[in-house]
Amino acid sequence: MYFEVTRIKWKWPLWQSTFLLGIFLFIDCSYLSILSAETPTVLPEDRLSIEDLGQGFYRIVAQYGFMETPDMPKIISLINGKCLAIDIQSTSFYLGREIMSATGSAPMARWRKNLFIFMSRNAWHPTSFFKIPPDRVIELGTQIEL
């Protein structure tokens, strides 16, 4: 399972910021990955690791067992308890989204493609699964032909 969150604080108000070829200035940025362990549960002391990459960048890895459900507010409180101060209401969460169609040339029967598409559409949306505030989510998507 893969998940990503980025926290950006601007040096100036957005309307005064200078954008040059899509590059923007920020003070600090955190990159969070949520990994599923091969064990049913993960001990609380092994749940979170934070690595300072320098110049305001941090890599954060949260691990959950395959019988546990990740909870973003709890992860944020664990991060706040360690060394960083993150406000969940001022954080932007970037999620991936795939739209599938059964028009591709994959060597699979059409009914299987349609069944896979149906099952993927009925899966939990990451916003509700990870308990992320919906107004803080930015979705980036792609279309996949099966």
C-alpha cells in the first residue's frame, strides 16, 4: 500500500509568490509513506520513523500490520509527539487516482476486466480509509486501459 502526504509552508502569501517554470519556494516539506507490514500488528515503538533529509525536508514512514487500519489523525499526533509540528488542517494530501477501462490489449477475458474494474470502483476511497479531511485532499489521476 502506498500513500503520500506533503506539507508546504509558503515564505510569502500565495499572490506575492513568484513561480518560475513550475518551481515554487517553500520552507519545509514532509514526505509520508504508509507501509503494510507482513505481521498482523506493529508495536507502537516501531510504528513511526522520521528521517531528516536536510534543508527542511523530512521522510516519514508509518508501518501498520495487515490486520490494522491506518489512521491519519493518529499518525499526525505521533509525528507531533516526536519532533515535527504538523497541523492536519494546513496540510495538503496528494493522492493518486486511477480510472480503468476495458478497452486495452491485455491478454485477459473481457468479463474479467469488467469484474476487476467493478471491484476497484467499489474499494474504499483513500480519503475515508485513512480518515483524511476531505477538504485537504488533492487527487492526481491517470487512465489505465486493461
